[in-house]
Amino acid sequence: MSRQAAPGRFNARRVRGLIRKEVRQVLRDPSNFVVAIILPALLLFLFGYGVTLDPRHYELGLVIEQPTAETGSLAAAFTNSPFFEVQIAQDRRQLEPALVAGDLHALVVVPAAASARAYGGQTAPIQVIVDGSDPNTANLVLGYVELLWANWLEQQSIGHGGMIAPPPISIEHRVWFNPELASRNYLVPGSIAIILTLIGSLLTALVIAREWERGTMEALLATPINVAELLIGKLAPYFLLGMASMALSTVLAVTVFGVPLRGSIWVLTLISAVYMLASLGQGLLISTLTRNQLVASQVSILSAFLPAFYFSDFVFEIDSMPVALQWVSYIVPARYFVSSLQTVFLAGDIWPVILPDTAALGLVSAVIFTVTLMRTRTRLD
């Protein structure tokens, strides 16, 4: 006759039994595979192909008040640019209604005396009127117009024997880590954090809250299992599910979207595992406090998904936020995970970035699990 372990002591046999039970429950529920396989692929394709911050074709109005050979060369420079779709007129009043209606992003006005002033060694300004309703687009258009104007002046100066003074300072651009400036290269790694947040917090909260609603948790609490065994047995299958989803996302990011992976796969696995623990602990804490699927889903979205989306530097830049919101971002685990993901993928194993982020994730995980242990009771009250 085998001796039964005391309820208060940790027992690996009980944990293995609970893990087997959870694995079977995961395998029986098709929604788990939808969240772990289909949803990651869908999100990656959405952020990889559907969402882009890269430059596109901007609608530009070009007003040339006095056509000359030089202004014709300038018009050709704008027309041949891959960033602009150009409409040309001789009077700004012909194009101002289109700018007001939002059909044009900007107007470039070349005054009548621009050519004469430029070749006379004087300042030859042009006017740029930008639609500022979208500040990001306005800044991009303004920057491209200024760069094209400077390049045209330099080419004209070379072609006419230095009659037009070239810019006094020549800037040579060199971009590290993401030379092609493709937004996909940092959006796709950042989306992995959103995927693991959904699997860790939302899925775990819903699954355990469902057990409370169905009464199966009551049968489980009738066993001599303790709190630590309950947490390990409940979270282990979903931890493996999340890590499998991370592996799938990494393979898709590298092979399908062409995102470089310059760091070590082991470092990527480590930081993903630490973040997965924090996310799982948050989901378990939510289910422990709510015990209702509807409430658990709402709390998960408000406390996990939305903060991970807004306060992780994934899409919205934290440094541009108010100081109070910047301080709030320090308690959001996704802030540190997105930073490490983008570093490992684009720059490599940069330890001054990875070590502080991993330490912060470990601290957040420890705090979450401590609170969960304090709030979880193996009784029905």
C-alpha cells in the first residue's frame, strides 16, 4: 500500500497528474489551437503586410508661376520621385481647393523670380504649404520636399559650373540595424509580444474562469493539492503552448517576412520565457479574482492587452507621451519585452539592453506570482 503525500507538502506526482489533466483539456478544446497557431499567423500577416509606416505615394501640388527650363527640371525631379504623385499648375488658386478637401497633402509654390535669383547668386526660396491635420504625414512630406529641393540645387550647381551655390554642409546618411528603414522589421518582432500577451493573459484567464463557472474547479480543490502545485499544473501546458507559438512566430518572421535575426535564438527563448511567465501569472491572477469569463475577458483586455499595445513602444513612441504616462509604462511588462525583441532581431545580443529588460521582466513576474499565491486559496470561499 503506497503512502499518500501530505497535502501541505509539494508533491511532484500530483503536479504531473494535474499537468496531464490540463494537457488533455487543451487538446480537447480547438479554440486553444486557434489562439496559439491561427491567431499568431493572422497577426503577423496583419502587421507584416497590412500595417506599414513606410513612405508611400503622397499627393503633391506643384505651382510653377513662371515656367523656365530650370523650373521644368525641378518639376521633372518631383514627378520622377517615387514618393510623390504630382499635379502641376501655374496659379496656387487652382490647387488650393484640393488641399482644403484633403485630396492633396501639400503645395509647393515656386515663385516667378526663383530662377533669376538662384542663378544670380541670391537666395531662391520656395513655399511649401502642408496639410497639418496629420502631423506625422506632414513632417514626412515636408522632409522629402526639403531633401529633393537640396538635391536639385546641388545637381544644378554641378551642371552649370557652380553658378548655384551648393549647400554649405553635406549630410551623408548611414542607418544601422535597419538599413532599408522598413517598418516591417520592427513591427513584426513587436507583434510577437502582443501574441504572447493574448496567449498568456487572455487565454489563461478565460480557461480557468470557465472552470469556475462549470464547477470543475470545485472538484479539483477537493483534492489534497496545494497552491504551488495548482499554479504549476495549471500554467505549465499554457507556457509550452505560448513558447510553441513564439517559435512559430519567429520562423514566420524570418522566413516569410524576411526580418533579420541577428541575435542568439537562446537569448530570444530566454526573454520570451520570462515574459511568458509574467503574462501567465497575470492571467491566472485575473481569473482568481473574477471567476467569470466575461469579466475576465474585459479585465484582461484593459489590464494586459491594451497596455501592451499602447505602452510597449510597439506603435506609439513612449518618449512622446506625457511624463505621467511614461512612468505608467514602467510597470507594463511588454515595454521591456518589445525592447529586447527588437534588439535581438535587428541588432543582436546587446547585453546592456537585454540584461536590464530581463531583470525588469523577472521582477514583474515575481511580484505577480507573489500576489497570485497570496490570493489563490485551495478552498471554495
